[in-house]
Amino acid sequence: MIVKKIKRTNFKKSKSTMIGGLVDYILAEHDDRGKDKLAYAGSRNFLTSTVAAQKREMISLAEESIQSKMPVTHWILSWQENEQPSREQVDEAVSLFLRGMGLAEHQTIYALHKNTGNYHLHIAVNRTHPYTQKVIQPHRGFDIEAAHKIVAEIEHRQGWASQMNARYRVNEQGYVVKKLQRREQVKPKPKAEDFESATGEKSAQRIVQERGHAVIQNASCWEELHAGLDAVGLRFSRKGSGAVIFVGDTAVKASSVDRNFSMSRLCKRLGEFKPGYYSQRTFHKLAPEPVSHVCRKEWQEYQKERQRLAEEIRLAEKKQEEEREALERRQKERRKAATVRLASHGLSVLNIARHFLKEQERKEKAALRDRQSQAEKPERLPRFKHWLGKRSPHLGNLWRFRKRIAPGVEVRKREFPRVGTLASPYAAYREMVKKRFPEKMDESRLDAVIALYMRCAGYTRQEVANEVFRHTPASPTGRTMMNG
């Protein structure tokens, strides 16, 4: 299980706008592409029961906290790809999380989403206490570390698999302890990994870690560091009190590559900073590199499509700029001609003419902007993972599991022959699964196993979906939530 705290970087919007937008996003039934995403939703510690009323209640309480710009915190708990929590497990996870954060009495809205490869839980909790109206700072600001401890407890309670690089685990006595065998792995930050997953392209941070990490770590002086980085096409530079490493024209914070590469720690090791000389090639933008060996041929096609669309956008922008320049030239010539023609009539007449010309020019520019904004815009290229999925679900799944596919391993697409002939096979496969797996299994996992067996028997995706949906009991729509 992964935990992530979503940081707010823009506080220009009002509290009501930020909180309202967050709640609307969490409880929306569909994502931007119209795909179903809401699997389950709930709320805690509200006086009202409808979504609209609870949103107003949360906004009203948050606005009572004058000192905090944004007292509502947004957390995400994400399960692994083969895990699907039940509603009871979601409620228990929220209870454990709030209790561990010391926010069990606070207003909370949460929802389980299913629109990605992983089931993930969004939690919006108001740190303003509903009775004392004091804003709580969980664990004195060290809430991310506390969240990792809570995740270890949830995994232990509910039997979920732990991440390979998890910080904590639960020992035999039931205590949450630090995972001693955990090693600090040099890998890009989540934001850089998201970029790589979306584009299939290596992030600048990964390039620095692959090419420059050993160079910086093994350097014995500043001259050796600069020479080594120049040899691999990177540049090291001071920025303020810190340092950045350039990949072409993209700057990467040195401490984000490794904690030991901050300017203060490097100066302790190498002495006072000395700038270095770098060849011209380190200033050139690098060609994109694929982040994985999986779908390499498709990635090259995607890059060509990306370059084609970029060229179309460039030409469209160039055309619009030429239209604006042509309009400005015509207006300038008209002003010049009017000044020559009306100069003999005196300054007052000239000023009146200038005023009306200015108004006319303003209207012409506004009309041009409207025409350009309504013009047909170039097609927008989807993210690489979505582009692959549209071409073939098999390719999309290969990309999802690319980290588990070793180089040289061929993943063949298997076609299952149609052997199932039942008109309504759900009940028969349910009995078969229960006999095959006699241990207790919640309904969501049971449905998942039934769907897998039906697919292996040759039933189509739509037939499986129809059968599971037909035998699924009615569930709340997520528009009215019960307080916990």
C-alpha cells in the first residue's frame, strides 16, 4: 500500500472554492474521460447527511480558522494492482488512519476510486476541530512519517501485501517497527515517475541519477566532479544557497537526486564550491530516451506522432502571430495616414480622431482574438499509457506491468477458446470457485475470481461484465452518505 499527501501550492483561490472543488472531485462518479471511477463513498462527523449540505458544513467550519490558509488536508491510500478492498475494509482503513493522525473527531469525506490500475482511496479531512475550532497539526508536522506507520498497521490488519521499500512493518508482538532491511534506493521522485508513466520518456531526474550519481558520489574534489559530469553531458551549478544539475536546459535540484548531494553536504566533503568549465554540448537539449524496454517500437511511433503534433501547434501559433502583426501594421498605417490628413485641422480634432481610432483598434483586436480562439485547434495527443490502451488492451497491460517484465522475456498474448455455453453462467462459476477456494472470501474478491474464470472459458469482456452486474446487489449512488 502506498500513501501520498497532496500538497497545496496555490492559495490564490478562496477556501470555499478549494474545498468545494476537492469534494466535487472526490465524489464525482466519472473521470475526465467519462469512465466510471466512484466505487464507494462515505463521511464522518457531520451533522447533515447529503453531499451538498456536508460540503457547506466543511467549508463553514474551515472558514472559522483564520490562521490556516487551507485546513482541509487531502490524502491518498493506494492498493497494489491485484488488491481490491471491500467497503468494510475501506471504512476500517479510514478509521485507523484518522485515529493514528489524532483526527477521529474531525469532519472527513472519503471515496474509493477504481478508474486507474490500482484501487485508491481519497480522504479529505478538516483539521479544524468541530467543537473547539482549533486547527490540529498532526504529529507536529511529521504527519507523512506517521502515515507510513498507519499504512503498516492497515496492511497487517487486513492482510495486504507490503511495498518492497516500505518504511515500517508490524512485528510478531503486534508493534509497528522500522523495517531494518529497507535500503535507500536511488530512484526518481513520484512526480518524475508520473511523467515517465504518462510519456514513456526518461525524466531529467532519472537521467541525472543514471549518468551522474556515481560521478558525484565518487568525486574527491570539485574539479573531478565537473570533469566527470561534463563527460556524461551534465552540468553542475550553484543556485542561491543550493545547487542544480542541468540536463540540457532542464534543471534538477541536486538534493532531489540524492540527499547527500545538497550544496552544504558537498561543501563539507569537497571544500568550498568552485565553478567548473563545461563544453558546449552540455547546453544542448537531449533527445528523448525511452524509460523502459517494454513497447519500445510503439514508443518510437508515439514520439513521431508527438513531434508531428508539436510541429502543427508551432505552425498554428506562427500563423496567429503573423495575423496579429499584420493587423498591427494596418492599424499603424491607418493612424499615420489619419495624422497627416487631419494635422491641419488642429490638435483638438486630431485628439478626437485618435480616440475613435483607438476604440476601433481595440474592437478589431478583440474580434481577432475571438476568431483565433474559435479556430479549430490541433489534435491533442493523449498520454502514452492511454495511447497504448487505445491501440490494444494487451499493449496497455504490458505497459502497466513493465517493471515486472525482464529484458529479453517475451510476453505472448494468449487467446482462450470459447468452451462455456451456459446462458447464465454466473451461478455455476460461483459454485465452482467456492469449491476451489473454500476459505472465506469477500464478495468483491469472489466476483473478481469468477470474472477471471469466465474470461478463461472464453466469455467476452462484455458478457462477463453483464453477468457480474446482473448479480450484484443494488448499491448506494454515493450522493447520500451515512455519518460514521
